[in-house]
Amino acid sequence: MPAMRVKYEQELIEEVKNLPEEYFPYLLQIVHLFKESVTFNTANESFMQGWKEVKGGKTRPIAELWEKIDAE
């Protein structure tokens, strides 16, 4: 395991040890949200999500999408 990873893991563990137990559910939510915000879906997952939205009628006309773009 790379040295920096070990260092960060140890620091995180120490921080969690010093946190009152009643805050653990909130910390877990923060970690999950952080992970979701920094990871990308695979191309297949992105396509499947888009296809699901199309089938569910969650689309907008192209003209509407261009309205807020300031093209000169």
C-alpha cells in the first residue's frame, strides 16, 4: 500500500476515533455523498440512465437547451 494512502487512512481513523458515536450516521452520509461527487459512472451506466430518462419522457427540446447559451 502506498505510504501516502497509509498516512491518510491513519489520520482518518484518528479523526473518527475522536468523534462522538452519535455523529457516525452523519459522517457516513458525508462520505457516501463525497464518493458520489468525485466518481464517474461508466459509459454504459451513463447511457442506461439517459435511456431510462428518455423512456420516462424526461426530455427537453433542443431549442430550449440552447436558450441559455450565449453564442455569438
